[in-house]
Amino acid sequence: MEKAALRLDEEEVIDLPVASGTDKQQAIDIQGLRAATGLVTLDPGYANTAETTSSVTFIDGEAGVLRYRGYPVDQLVDHSSFLEVAYLLDNAELPTDEELDYFRNRVSEHCALPKGFEKVLESVPDGTHPMQKLAVSVTLLGSSRSDRPKGSEAYVSDFIRLIAMMPTLVAWSYRSGHDQVYIKPDPDLGYVANFLNMTFHPGQGDYRPTEAHIKAMEALLILHADHGQNLSTSAVRLVGSGRTDVYSSICAGVLALSGPLHGGANQRVIEMLEEILAAGGNTRLFMDRAKDREDPFRLMGFGHRVYKNVDPRALIIKRYARDMVDKNSSRLFDLAMRLEKEALADDFFVSRRIYPNVDYYSGIIYQAMGFPTEMFTVLFALGRLPGWLSQLREMMRESNAPIKRPRQLYTGYPKRDFPTRSDR
Ligand code: CMC
């Protein structure tokens, strides 16, 4: 299809061009609609709106397909590393050995926080959620640059700097709230092992993360690395379209991710499973609540705007969860599997095509690795960072990327005259 006809009334029909994407995806291009007709479109939640073209990530929600720059995500999990995937997302191609070495070395050079920066996180009020700490510190990282290069080199340098420092910030955002000493980065360990070391090192003596933990963490980070125009990525693009600095745009992504309908769901899944266990394992009660239209409760970790048959990330994560569960986490894992089975046999969920999403089993792995629940969404942010950065760069490469400014359909009062106070 090259054109779509829009009938406005009996006489007036206008043709709208149809744009084509990869794998037969198509979109009606309405860029000329308002100029031609005076009309705008109404699409709350953008469920039918492609806000941009993008060549970073391909998703087929009906078939449960996810590819980064063309590569199926399961192949990347099996054969690649998170750093390599970060490079791929931004550069569109996998790195050669030399390119990867160069990238790794540059990341290693920048993983320490700027001098004195540890104090920032020590001074936030007790009880501040690690996501809020992360948002604050990411913003402040932008202002702690005295050596900022100009032009396209500035972006490359911010990209490296953020990818390099994020594990340090995430680890410290946790430890600083638990009166634990700051563990300096040791890039020789490798990106993921260094992150686990900074998070879990007891402060004295030896600590080495296990190979199984490193592998699972790599897999989780890769699976979270990008996901098209999701809420947090859209927030990054939206804020960036006003030409903010990279750090402010990424801060917007962190804050958008923290909501329970988005990345915050991974924390809520474990809280929900624990609540069910505390209620004697009565899943029926919670299923009934989720189905009750008067009750705002939802089954956390279920449902997705795009995936309507299966979330391919959830399948891979469930496999890792099965391998990782220990005595402590097996009760939650067994319960999670029981709840999934019951939901997938229930007409409410089947008819609405609601399946476990990426957040359903990830917390079980994080918990088995020793992460406290409040850290789960921060780990999502660590994984999503290269996606945010790559999407931001993609947008900024467009010549004259427009500021994002949706229209609205105003439904408030028509014009009325100002009444004196005695007439109100
Ligand atoms: N539990 C109970 N009912 C649900 C759920 C759920 N988890 N998800 C959707 N529904 C129902 C919803 O109530 C609605 O019912 P009805 O047709 O009777 O009004 C119908 O299914 C469609 O839901 P929706 O909210 O219109 O669908 P959406 O595409 O706008 O929302 C979602 C997608 C992810 C926000 C939603 O499924 C949800 O709230 N899930 C729980 C939170 C969650 O797990 N979020 C993580 C999403 S995946 C990772 C990420 O993107 O961050």
C-alpha cells in the first residue's frame, strides 16, 4: 500500500502517503494532515502512533520478536557481552576486536566518579529511593565536567562517560544508604564483575562474584538494553528535543522508568509475591482483585502494550531464574510459576492477551544474587542506558530534529467573561 484514502465527508477524500519500514511494517504518514484539513489526530497513550522512525530496535509484538540492529536478542544473550551490545546499539554494527578493545579501554578510563562526588550521595536524606539518588547524581554528573569537548565528540565522550560511571553510581547509590564503605571501581575485573564487586564487596577481605552471577547479570543487562519507543526512551527523546544536555535527558529517562507501570514493576512483582505468600499463598484472592474493575490492583509483571502473545525477554529470563533459584528464592519462584499458570488459564487474561513481561521473573534472579528489592529498578536503568543514549543520538542526528510538542483536543469551557467576586 502506498497511499491511504481519508474520507472527510461525502465529497472530500484526501490521500495520505504510507511509509514503509523493515519486515513489511507500514505507517500512515499524517505529517501533512493538519495543513491540508485543519484536523489533528487523537490517540491517548500513543497506542496507534509511531512518533518517529528508528533503526535501533525491531519489535514484532504479535510474533514475540525483538532484535537490536537486526540481531535477535537471544543470539546476543548467548554470544555477546553487555558492552558489545552497548557498542552495537550506538554504532549500528558489532565491533571488531580492535574496536571493542578501544571501547573497553575508554570505558575503563572513566569509571571512577569525579573527585568528591561520593559525598553527593552520602548527603541525600535517609530513606531516599536509589532511583531518586540515581536521577540526582546523573544530572549532577553533567555539571561536573570542566573538560567538555564540543560537537559530535561531545556526544561520544558523554556516551562513554555515562556507560562507564553508571555501574559506579548504581553501586554507590545502594551502599551509601546502608552505611557501607565506598568500593572504588576495578575495571580490570570486566564491566559486570566490577559492578558486582562494587556492590557486594564486604569492605574487607576477598570477594569475587561467581561466573554464574556474572553470566546472569550480562544476560539481564542485554535483555534490558533497548526497547523501541517505550516510556522512558520517549521521555529521553522528548526532553532531549528541547536541546537539553545529555545528562538531563538521561535523568528524565531514569525518573520515567521508576513508575510501577514501567521499570518500577520489577520491584512490585517481588512485593506482590511476598504479599501473596504472607496471605497463605492464596493466589485466587489476588487474581480476583486483578480482575475487579473497581480495584486498582494489577498483576505486576503481567501485560504489555506491544507484546500480545509472548514477551521473548520473559522466556529467557525465566530460564535463567530456574537455574539461579536457591533455597531462599525457590518459594517465590514456585509461587510465580503457579500464578503464571493460573493467569494463562483464566479467560480474563487470555482474552486480553496478558502474559508475563520482562519484569516478572527478573526480580527472582536479582534476589537470588543478593540484591535488595529497592535496587531492582536501578538495575533496569543500568541495562537501559545504552538504549537511551543511542536513541537520543539517533534523534539528534536528524537534521533539524523538531521539538516534540503534541497537540490536544481542548474540551474545557468555551470563552466566558471574568465575573466580579460578588457574582461568583
Ligand atoms: N493485571 C490486570 N489487568 C491488566 C493487567 C495486569 N497486569 N494488564 C492489563 N490489564 C487489563 C486492563 O485492566 C485492561 O482491562 P479492560 O480492558 O477491562 O479495561 C486491559 O487489560 C488492557 O490494559 P491496558 O492498561 O489498557 O493496556 P496497556 O497496553 O495500556 O498497558 C501495561 C500495558 C504494561 C501498563 C499493563 O499491562 C500493566 O499495568 N501491567 C502491570 C505493570 C507491569 O508489569 N509493567 C511492566 C511493563 S513491561 C516493562 C516495561 O515496559 O517497563
